[in-house]
Amino acid sequence: MSLNIFKASDILIPNGIDLGKWSVVACDQYTSEPEYWDRVREIVGESPSAYNITLPEIYLHEQDVETRIEKINETMKSYLDGEVFRELKDSLIYVERALAGGKVRKGLVGMVDLEHYDYHPGAGTFIRATEGTVLERIPPRVRVRENAALEIPHVMLLIDDDKKSVIEPLAEKKEGFEKAYDFKLMSDGGGIKGYIASPAEQARIFGELDKLADRDEFYKKYGINDKNKGVLLFAVGDGNHSLATAKECFERIKKELPKEKWENHPARYALVEVVNIHDDSLEFEPIHRVLFDVNPGDVLEKLKTSLDATVTPDDALQSFEYVTAESRGRLFIGKPKSNLAAGSLQAFLDMYIAETGCRIDYIHGDEVVERLCRGKNSIGFLLPPLKKRELFETVVKDGVLPRKTFSMGHAHDKRFYLECRRIK
């Protein structure tokens, strides 16, 4: 019997329109590049588009934001009343996303039960956030969703399926499925193909997910001795604040309706794409740290004391590199504060920043860190890449990852809006 955490859904996909103009990148991308969104608007023109039913966050603080939200809700209704969509009843869509670099990311679109999701640190639910949720980011998103007739997701959930038993077998069977879509995405987004999984494959998928959720196997896999730890089946890889918004809207509905009316309410569920963390296309890149306006020698001295860190090599210990204008080396942590080097380092940095008021920045790329540390009053820390297995293990053991632990792909590789679902 399936756990029913991840389910088939009645999925709406655009019908008879230019899909290249319909599908746009997630709203939380290019938030400092208005020219990108200007270009999207030009590409879309008068064509029906996800651009018209989402709110790019770059516009979130504009004076006309409430008018934009009202327009979004009106446009959703007009799309539903018109012939913009066709509905795929009780469906899962197998997705192949050709990324700009040439790799193909495989995924599975369906809906999750928000009763099994909690974004708070220390949650023991089947679906959890991987990084801390910024609560201030939820209310503006609620204003967009609370009166919306549709949801159009960019949420990506990760499963730790090292045997590749859930999603990967679909690649060999896709030619026997009905094709839902096949087109090129705008602005270096690559291309995307979608196939409607057969009922037999749906049953197989749910069975394999139940195996991943087996409590005894889960404890054994991650070496967990605390039997109070809940099974983590889905870790949020992208779009956590959107999923948290869906959860918040549903919790409000629960307060307003008796149980028999909210139990099967469409807002109880959220449309997502599930991706295997072991998919070859997924690359976790570390996010480094640089402190400015500091005495590098003082930072290193206090860091060594706080973390019992030494330069003596020990592969069994967490480690990271430091870079200054005059030296470079690797430190090995004797007293880790977290399951990851990033967490142990961040615990010290938070304390040091609070004491000194110095400035920190989070940096992609070793060469950028090296360039920023040529000045005498800065020090950089180069962190190791997150190993794929460490993601689930750390969320289970530590609650959530330290902020700015890793990056999962470039902006143009993020999920594009495409499929919709009724939530009213």
C-alpha cells in the first residue's frame, strides 16, 4: 500500500500555443537584472505565458505590486475559461530537461501532500527544507497565492536513490508513453520533453518510493541510532519558500473549514518535480566565504582555538582552506560544530562577526576568493564541495544545512514554469 506522500495529479498543460513563449524561468532568478525580465516580456509579447500568471521577485517591491497580483489572478481565470490548457487526469509526467551545458536532468512531476511537509528546523516529516527558511519571504508570496485559481510550480524535491530505481527506468520506456510536450526554452534554458507515465509505471514508482521510506532501511543507510528521527524521503532542493507558502495557505484553510472539507481540498497538495540527487546532471558547487575589514592573523588564531583546528593533515577530520594576501593553507577541525565543514566554520564566523562587526560575503568560484583576498584586511575560506550523500545525512542529523552551503546549478538551469494545477 502506497504511503500517498507523492501522488498522481490532474495536471494542466498549455494546449495549442507557443510553448517557447509560455515557459519562463522561476520568479526568484535574475532578481538584480531587470534587463533579463524586460527581454522575457519582449519575447512573450501578446502570447499566453506563465510570465503573466507569476510575479518575478524583482517586481515584489514595486508600488504597483498589488495591481500586478490582481492582474495575475484575473489572467489565471481567463486562461481557465479559455482554451489555453488541456488537463491530464490522474497523471505523472516524466521530464527530460536538456541543460545549457549539454547534460540532461531527469525528473518526475506529480503532487505532494503538504501534511507531510514541515520547513521548521528539527522537523521529522517525510518532506523537509534543506536550508533555513527566511520567514519574511513567505507573506509576500502568500499574497500572490491566497486568491489564485492555479499553482504553477518551480519546486524541485530531491530523493536519495543511489540504486536509481525510481525515475531512471522511465528513460527506457518513454517511447511507449504519450508525449506531453517537447520544445526549446527561452534565454539559454536548453530544452524540455515530457512524457505521461503509464498506470503500470505509476504503480512501480510508488512502490519504489515506499522502499526508500522504509524506516529500518533508512536508519541503516545513514547510520542513525536515534529511533526518534523521522524518515526523510524528500529534501527540498529548490523552491522551498514557494512550498512553504503553499503550506501556509493550506494551514489557513484548515483553520477556516471543518476537517471533512479540508481533507480533500486541492490546496492540501502542491505540484512539484522530483529529481534523484544521484542524477548525473546535478552538480553541487560550494559557496565560499570572505571576511573583510579584519586582521587575518587574529581571525586564524581565534578560529584555531574555537574549533581546535590545526594544520596537521588528518583525512578523518573536516577541513577547509584559508587564503590571505600573505599565506594559504588547510585547517583540520578537531571540534566540529556541525556534520559539515561549512557548518562548523559558519558557527565560528557568526560569533566572530557578532564580536567585531566585520563584513562577510558568500562567493562562487575559487579565483574570485583569491582575488578578493589580495588586500591585507581580508581572509577567505575555500570550502569542499558537498557530497551528495551528505545532504540527506546532514538534514537528518543537524536539522537543516548551514546557510549558503551549496549551489545547485546556474540560473538558466533552474526549473522553468510549465505545468499548472487547480488549487480552488
